[in-house]
Amino acid sequence: MKAAAILALASTASAANVAIRAKRHFETESASEVGLLVKFALDIAALEQGALLAAEPREFVDAFLKEASKKNLAALANIVSIADAVALPIGAAVLFPSATKATLDALEASTVVEYIDLNAADFTTPEVLKGSVDAESTAKNEWGVEAIGAPEIWKYSNGKGAIVGSIDSGALHTHEA
């Protein structure tokens, strides 16, 4: 009985750790594909030791991470299709932009994968930042003197002695003006 429990524990320890939301995605969402981030173990001690001994530490780290990324992709090629996989060397990870449930299951059973999660971050450019560059839209100044109603106030004050302040709520691109 104890031997069976130990073997069961050992088999789960070698499999990849999968975020609950990645597992639940295919149960709760209607999409048959999802972006997955697959994380690998990285030999940090070897990376640090090599960087300390290297004449050019930055180049060593870059080469080390790229080589580890190649090895990770090669290991994955034996498990799943890596045709659309994107290597992310800095994070010791691979992005699968359109992974299926079968891909998730195969990656989860793998011993080379350390962690799997949804690619929840959306790095697309928001529509508000794309804007328009035609002459009509660029000629309009939403903050101009006329637009903010400054001429109407000039009959009451010329601005002498006014204190101007700005409250900045951060650099979040979705923050409305």
C-alpha cells in the first residue's frame, strides 16, 4: 500500500505543474485552442558561474539562454508539434499561441516541462493607441485653447497668479484622458 502511494507520488512529481486556469479553460470556454506558456527548468547555478568566469558576461548569458531554448524546443519536438511554437529564451519558456487540449495533455505528461499556464497577457496594441493619421483627425486638437473653453474665461481672469498642477494617475495606456 505504501509502495503504491510512493510510486503515485513520484509519478506526479515528474509531470509538469499546470495552472488550474489552464486545465479549466477547455472545460469552461468554448474555444478549442488557447495560448499556452510552457516553462522549463533552467540551471541558474551554471548560468551564474559561467557569467562570472566569462570575459563578456552579457554575451555569455545571451548565448546560454538561447542554447537552453534550442534544447527545450528539441525536447518538445519529440512530444508535440512545435511548428507554431515561439521560443522565449529570457524566460526559459515557449509560447504555443494556439494549443489544443491534446497539446496540453501531452505537455502535462512530459518530464521536460516544469510549468504550464495560459498566456493571459494580451500584448496587442489597443485600438485607442492605433489612432488615425489622416489630415482631418490630426488637425483637430482636443486640448486647444478653443476646445477647453479658455476664451470664455479670459473676461474674468488673465491667469496672473494662477497655480497650475497636474495629478498623474500613472502610465496605464487604458487610462482615459
